Amino acid sequence: MTGFGRSEVSNEDRKITIEMKSVNHRYCDISIKLPKKLGFFEVSIRNLLKKYIGRGKVDVYITYEDYTENTVCVKYNSDLAQEYYDNLVKISEDFGIENDIRATVLSRYPDVFILEEQTIDEVKLWELVEEAVKNAAEAFVETRIAEGENLKLDLKTKLNNMAKLVDFVEERSPEIVGEYRSKLLAKVTELLQDTKVDESILLTEVTIYADKVCVDEETVRLKSHINNMINTLNESDNVGRKLDFIAQEMNREANTILSKISDIEITNKAIDLKTEIEKVREQIQNIE
């Protein structure tokens, strides 16, 4: 199911901005792009998002701005500076040259002054990141809920159409047995002409045919699956995979009806039924 969420949280020192969007996917696939400074939070962010997301391909973009002026500090390596100085003095004595060393000159030697980033309070930073993630995820879920309501209405319309098709098959099925009996009697009478038709043999043949084309079990199961799917749509928990399984069972029953009956009217309705089931299966992939 598609969705979008955005959040921006800041304090006097930092600002976190999060944007997340999703497209349809059978499983939960979360991709997170975040600055290197926040890299150690990736697992925590992923685990937090999974509390809100159960299905879909979700892309999460996180930006981080640091307003603090003193993000780095200068560290003076006195031991190293002393070594530089002692060696420069020795050079002066060894070669008998003037020792013109000044502090500014000595400070330019490698690693006398080192720039170090100040330690970040990870607990406070996580509190900021967590708030931003939660706000974005909640907005994201709201958009998915709105889309889910529209999908529910569309699916219920399709399921009602399927129920009407099943009703037609159920009503038409007994009629084809009577038609088969009439056609069989007419054909046998034509072939035997004046010879009397044995009703018991005719009845046996019709009974065998009726058993062969009987789809009562299939229509009963289809109605049960349709009602089950409607009830499942009204549940609040994650129902996508359950709906997908029900749709597979419905498709199996429709295939069985097509394989049993060659009547053109039932065949056409069964094909329409399979078409509706396929549409439902496609829509179900959007439901978490």
C-alpha cells in the first residue's frame, strides 16, 4: 500500500528531518538513507519502524543539521611538541647555528595541534531521532489508513459482484441436468424409433451425468470464502496475507467449476468470476 509521512524535529542545537514513502510489496522491505553521523542508529530506527509497518517497500530519508558552533576542539600534544623542540635545540648545538624557534613555528609541526570532534550525547540525540521517526511513521500510517478505506470499499463491491455470479451458477446448475435428460431422451428416441426406451437406463445415465457436473460443494465453499473475506476486511489487525490465502482458495474453486461444466452460460459466468478474483488478488497485494 502506498503512503507518505514527513516529520521535522529540532532543538537549539540540532534538527532532524525524516521523509518516508512506500509502494506495494508482498513483504516488509525498509530502505534507510541517513547521514554517517547517525549510522549507529540504523538498527534502532528499523526496529522502531517495524512497529508501524508490516508490509510494503518503504524508503526512508533522514537529514541531520548540527547548529552547535563548537563541534570540534583543538587538542595540544605537549609531549610531541617537547620532542620537536628538543630535537631542534640539538640541531642548533650540533651545527652551531642560531636557535630561532618560536611558538608559532613549533605549532605548525604535524600533530602538535589536533582537531577532535566533541563527544555527542547519544542518549539526547536518540531522543530527537526517535521523536522524528515516530511522528513521520504516524503520519505515514494515517495516509495508508485513508487509502485502505478506499480499497476496502472497492473490494467489497467486487466481492458482491462475485456473490451474484456464484448465485447464477448455483441456480443454473440443476437446469443443465434437466436439459441433458431431455436431449438424451430425444436422441435415444430418434435412434431407436419405435422401440420403447428403458427409463431405468436413461435414469442411470442422467444420474451419472448429474454427479459429474455437480458443483454444489464448490459454490458453497465460494460463498463461505466471500463471506470470510468480507469479515476479514473489517478486522483491524494485519490481514493482507490472510486475504491472499482466501483469494487462492476462491480461484481453486472457480477452476474446478470450469473443469466440471461445459455449459456455455455457466462457463461464461465462471470466467467472469475468475476475472473478479484476479482483480481482488491484485488489490490484496496493496493491503497490509
